[in-house]
Amino acid sequence: MPDQGNTRYEQLADEMAQAMRDGLLQAGERLPSVRQTCQRRGVSPSTVFQAYGLLETRGLIDARPRSGYYVRAQKRSARALPQLAPPRTEATAVAVSALAFELLESTRDPAVVPLGSAFPAAHLFPFDALARSGARAMRRVKPAQITGALTAGDAALRQALRRRYTLQGVPLAEDELVITNGAMEALNLCLQAVTVPGDVVVVESPTFYAALQALERLNLKAVEVATDPQEGVDLAALAELLARQKVAACWFMPTLQNPLGALMPSARKQALVALLARHGVPLIEDDVYGELYADVRRPPPAKAFDQAGGVLHCASFSKCLAPGYRVGWAAAGRYAPLVQRLKMMTSLATALPPQLAIADYLAQGGYDRHLRRLRAELAGEQQRARRLIERHFPAGTRVSRPAGGYFLWLELPPAVDALALHHRAMALGISTAPGVLFSADRRFVHHLRLNVGHPGDARVDDALRRLGELAIAELAAVR
Amino acid sequence: MPDQGNTRYEQLADEMAQAMRDGLLQAGERLPSVRQTCQRRGVSPSTVFQAYGLLETRGLIDARPRSGYYVRAQKRSARALPQLAPPRTEATAVAVSALAFELLESTRDPAVVPLGSAFPAAHLFPFDALARSGARAMRRVKPAQITGALTAGDAALRQALRRRYTLQGVPLAEDELVITNGAMEALNLCLQAVTVPGDVVVVESPTFYAALQALERLNLKAVEVATDPQEGVDLAALAELLARQKVAACWFMPTLQNPLGALMPSARKQALVALLARHGVPLIEDDVYGELYADVRRPPPAKAFDQAGGVLHCASFSKCLAPGYRVGWAAAGRYAPLVQRLKMMTSLATALPPQLAIADYLAQGGYDRHLRRLRAELAGEQQRARRLIERHFPAGTRVSRPAGGYFLWLELPPAVDALALHHRAMALGISTAPGVLFSADRRFVHHLRLNVGHPGDARVDDALRRLGELAIAELAAVR
């Protein structure tokens, strides 16, 4: 899965980041000087300066004046990761939506610091370029093309998407893609394609509340499987569950899981797909954060390992290019014809103007450049936010260390009621996403998901500090 | 319910059309001369010429050179109306979607004469003006407004819609409107809001196949109630049904029903709403053709008579302004909060660019002018098509006489298999919508819905002639 179009300096930065992860460059170690690196790698000084600048932005190295660049300690021991939490294993009827709805509505106010929001800062997206693309595309389109908009979506957009999949090592069948009203619709259609009311569906624990809402809406039962903040779903627990009970489907986010940020290693993704294939259980793969990796290259989706057409891969442009345009898709494997039919029944077709705008934008060729900038900004801001949380939150707070995206998952000391904390923070004009949202049985009561995708928002530092103070005050009150 | 913004000549034409319906101006009678009408009404000759031109376009009068204008015979007796067909009254599990899907896909080819299509001709819609509005709106919008797109939809668009409802005599509660991905999504959300799997829902007979598909998707049972081609649902049969069995909801199109074109008179709409309120049964009112009336003014929706908040009114811009933009809405009465929550769960929000384009277009003020032109074109083409059908189809063919829209419903002689006819016509490059699509138990086997919303398409005359010949040939073969 080659990463297309990376510049020389990005490649260099990625290689050095990998060397740090592999322990070849250790915390506190001085990096080779710019001059040395130029000589060794046969690159220009400006390439090295840009690479070091990128590593600094990502929080991986520090520049010390008149001394050089040093590998930053990632303080793996200073803050422990949140713990894997084994959930109840019996199926649960789902009813989380009232709370989710109330909380989401409460974060709409632009005056509120959006740490509970689901989207990164608006200024990170190329809305002007998209608007120009939209205007150009709509001037050019023929009326008959508009009235004849296909259920499966605009042909040029599907072609462009299929090309990206292929370049990422995931060949798709010609008619496999269906464009949807955001990934949310894709996920809902896929879920309906593989279940009937009363069925049991396995989700991660914690899991994205929209998955729980979708199950609730379709009268399905959820079984939660423990999910490690780094490694993703516990495969042993899943295998045991599949041996014990009839399961209609799994709905997982193997890449940059929401809320944990877990990135399942490729070997584990492959094992997951093989395990589910043995049991004939389809995998609904929610991959909306896949483009926001902080790693060297895009992690392959589980879909890349699918031989049997059992993986229904869902994604969108809403988190990485065009929020509000509601352009998502499903590559639904052997379920594709059924998903397309359900799409026709549910909403006939997806709006054409946003599809044409994005297809034109992709054809202009700026998408990968935009993504590289976006990844670097989010990675830098994540580092910054983690440092602030370490400074301001009570001792014993555990923080996730996701390999991309823009969420941090906090496990506060058990005495902190995160829902109460959320309400107190809202009164101060700060939203959060309390942990109870992320489980059907309202576990994760002392957990918070924080959106740290707002680089440049001057209110964030103060908001994190005040959140930490609220948590400390609550701890003091119960002691 | 005053019709806003009608010009003087349109008012004059409407008054004369009403006089014809009331029998005050009889078939064959000569209209007052232009000079006489100028004097009597105190209007200019050009106003009278325009009014007479409009009546001619609508097929209501004929111009005879050097003689004047004459009321055209509407040949009520030449072709009988299709008959009211009492359906089976037990609930039926629904499985019409495979056929509907296959047929719809087969009509996508632009080389096929689209008599089976669901949309009028593309040239009837102001796509250029919409594209300009879209470009202007997207240049002006703030990024935070895009990322913060609300589940309920763009505030300005909702405000404009609410204003139109109010002007049509239907005041809405402030938060009643939810913008959806076309009316199809609105109808699906409303249906889900008022049912659980296994429930019985009453539909018209014949009914729109998408209603049957929606029921199928949500594991609901359909009971069909006979629907008169002119007067709409048989209220006595409905009352009897409600007394006999538990019904979760009705899904009706009281205004320009698809496929019949029936326009339920206002008094009957009022009686329907009262009957359902007595039984506590919600009405899902599909009103997507409401703006395409051929009458003097917009017929009130059933929603206009709702006191109890039990009418969930669904409509869209897809048939009257902007196909392919997928902007619809639900005004769901007391179910509005639930519908909004289901919208969030199902697709989070509706794409913003098409909403902003339409909101800007509405603000420019050309919508009512566009609608008047569209209605006149469709009414004229319907008259033309009915004459062609009378000329070319076998004796005994009954044709609907809808009060607007762009569908004709044909009841062919019983020996004609309309599905076979459809397949033969497709082989000649002509699509139709065979009657079996419009019932869960595949009634209406010798019926066809024809789209006559393609004024100016030179292929239509020949296609109608060839369809008629195919029907005659099939009749000859079975005799």
C-alpha cells in the first residue's frame, strides 16, 4: 500500500519517525545535524530543515537553540494508557440515543469550546476550493445528468474512489461502490443488509454512540467486546463469543477507533477477517478516520484482507475533506447489490451537487496535499493537548495515545463522575463527550472523549486547564 | 389559501377555467371576443390575449382562425375513467422491491423514451439559476456554518418553507420542520417514527411502489384501501377497516396521487383527518406533487385540517424545482422531535450545499413564476398525450384525468398483460411503469402508468402510437 505523492521531506520525516518508534533513535538523543543528514542522504539542506520542522510539529523532536534537534521523550510511563475494560457479555437492548441527542444538540453553540464535538476545526478544510469546484461542476453538468442522478452515485466520483482504493491495495469490483448521505447512511444501510430485527451485533467497548443508535433503531441487540486502546478488539474474547452464540454481524472501527483512537495492527486485522470468515459473519468496517493516520503511510483497512466479500467497508469525506457535504460511501463486498437496493428504498439517491463538487476537487489534484497538511496539524495539536492534560488533570488520569485522528480518551480517577463533570463544564461554556455515551450499558462513567482537533483555537488551552481543575475539585469533594 | 403572486392574466384564465368547470361556459361555446372581455373586465387586450393563450395551452379552449376562441369538449364520455378496484382487505407482507428496482434501472438509459420515468423532462427545471444560487451561497457561507450543519437543516431554508406553509394556510410550529435527503427519506423516517416491526399500515390501491418498499424494509404489513381515480381513498371502506383492525398508520397521497392523479376534495380531506384523529391513527401525507396542480389555486394538504398534530406532512423540491438536489422535508406534527432524532441516527444531517442553493434561489423570488410556467407546460402536455392515447390505444382503454402532475393511469382491456407489454416496449426503446408495481399483491395486471411530463420531446408521439399498437397486437393475439 504505497503512499502516493509524498514529498522528499515527508518521506525523510516518516523514516525518522519510524526509527524512533523502532527504538533506533532514543528519547533525549541528538539527531544528526542538518549538514550530516544532507551528506548521508544526498538531499538539500532545505529538505532536511522541512523534515525536522515536520517532526517538531508532530511533537516527536524538540529544537534546542544553538544545540540541535533532540528526540522528545514520549513519556510512556508518565501517563498510563486507559485500561482495557471487559464488558458484560450478554446481549443488551440499546437505548443511548436520548442522551446522545441531548448532548450533541448542546454542543452546537459556537460560543461553546467544542471539546465534545465530532468534527475538527472548520478552518482545516478547503471550503473555498470546494466551492469553486462545485460552481465549475454545476455550470458544466447537463440537466439530464441531474434528473437522472443514479442510486449508486455519480460515475466520475465512484471511478475516482475506486482508483484510490486500488492504489491503497484494495481492488474493488466495478459495481461495488454506493455513494451515500455520509458514512452514517452507509453504515445504516449495511447494518440493515445483514440483519433482521432481534439479531445480535457485536460492537467494540467502548464504541461510537452512533453504532448503538443504529442498533437501537433497527431493534437489534448489542454485545460489546473489550477493545484495547492500542491494539483494538480483543480477538480471543471475540473468538470465544462467536463459538458460544449466534452473531449476525460485527460493526468495528479497526483504524483509529472512535473514541479510543486504537489502530489495530495489520496482522490482527488479517486475523479478524479470517476469524469472521470462518464463522460466516460479515464485518461492517467503519473507516471514517482512516485518512487521518499520523503514521508513515495509510494503514490498510480490514477490507484489504477480505477474500470472501464479507467486509462492508464504509467511509466518507466528512472528517477529512468536506464536513457538511454529506458524501460517504459503502464498498459492501458481496452485499453490494442489496445495499444499493436498500439505498434506493431509503433515500433514492445522494444529492448530486456535493458529489460533483468533490469529484471536481479530486480531479484538480490537491487532495493528497491537503491531507498531508491536515495530518500534520492534527498530530501537532494532539501532542500539545496531551501535554496540557498531563499538566492540569488529577494524578491517576490515563490518556490514550492514538496513532492519528483528533480524539483523546481520558480515564479519570474512578471517583470522578464524568457526566456530572460534563454538565459543570457546559455551564462554563466547554463541551465534552462523557464516556457513558460509548456503551449500551452506560459503562465508562469516569471517562471522557475530548476533541483536540482545534489547532489555533486560543480557547482550548484555558478550557483544558479548567476541565482539569473541575476534575480535581470533584475529587476533593468526594474525599 | 390564497395563491400568491398570480398575474392578472393568470387570474383571468383561472376564473374562466372555473366557469367552464361549473358549466357556465359549455363545450363548443364561443368565448367573448377579446374586445368584449377588455371592456367588461377593465383589462388590456394583451392581458386577455395572454389569458386565452394560457387556456389554449391547458387544452381548455381552441383558437379557430378568423372566428375566435371556443370551449373545447373535454370528451368525458369518449374515454371512461379507470375503475375503482376493491382490493383484498387482509394484511399482506410486501415484496415488490425486486421488480421495482429492475424496472427503474432499466429506464436509466437516455436513449429510452422515458414514459416509465418518475421525473418530468430535465429542461423544465431552472438548473442554471440554481447553479448560480449555489455558487453565490457557497462563496458567502462561513466554514463554521458548514461544519456545524444542523440535523434539522439550514435555518434560512426552514424559515422560507415555514413562510410558504403559512401563506398556504398551514401554520407550523417553530421546530416542526426537518430537512431530509428528499421526500423519500422524510417518508421513511415518519413511517419509522409511528410503527414497530409487524405493524399494519394502510396504503392506497393502487399505491406508489416506494411506499410498498418502505413497508417491506421495515417489516410492516400493508392493507390496501380502494382509491378512486378522482376522489381519492374510499373513506367508508377505511372507516370499516379501522373499526375492524388495529392500524398503526396510514400512508396516503391525498393531492395528485401517484399513480392515479386523484385529487381528494378538501371536504374529504377534512373528513379523513377527523376519522383518523378519532381512531388515534397518524397520517403520513406524501405531498410531493402538491405544487403541480392544474387548478386555480393550490389544493390544501390534509395537514391544513389537522388539529391534533397527527398529520406528518412530507414533501420535496425534487418534482417541482430541483431533481437531483435531494432536498425534502417532514413537518411531522407531534412526532417532529422523534423524526428529528431518527434523522440524526440515520444520516446525521442533509447535505448543506443543495440546501443553501435552494434557499438562495427562493430568496431571489423566481420560484412562483417558475411554478406557473411548469404547471402550464405540464397541463398542456397532459391534454396532448390524452388525445394521442384516445387515438392510438385499443377500444375499452380507460385513461385517468388527473387535476395536475404528469402521470396518466391507463386501464387497458383485461386481456392485455401490461408487464409483457412493458417488456415488448422496452425492446423498442420505450419504458413504461406497469401496474403490478403499484400493489403488494400484484393487482393491476392490465394497467400502466405513463409519464407525460416531457413536452417538446419529439419521440413521445411516436412512442405513444407504438405502445397503442403493441396493446392492439396483444389483444388480437389472445382473441
